[in-house]
Amino acid sequence: MRASLERILGKPVVFPVEITLSSGDTYLLPHPDHAHMHPNTRDLIIYPDEGPFSLVVNPDQIVSIRPVRKAS
């Protein structure tokens, strides 16, 4: 999953994306700058526009990552 996340974070054209966790929580990432992979662990750090300042997510807890249509 880490390789997939790094690939997605490296492609700004696929953004915005919505990440759904196994808890049912969803987070909108409008741009790759809103998340990064922790350099020393396998965790994903999310910086949501709303809610907590940052969120540490184990990639095993990610159920889906889907592109969100941009408003026309």
C-alpha cells in the first residue's frame, strides 16, 4: 500500500482524492501537499482543511482512495 500511496501523492493530476478509513471516516485531500508518507515509518500523515491539525494513519486502515470530480 505504501508504494501505491507514494505513487498517488506524486501525481497532482489525480487530485482531489477522498480517503476512506476502516472506521468510516473520510478525508478530502485537495492537493498532494495535504499528505505525506512519514520518512521513518510506514504511516501516512494527513493535514485536513477541517478537523485535527494532522492525522497519522496506518495504511492498513485505508479502505479506499477515490478521485473526486472537480466542480465545473
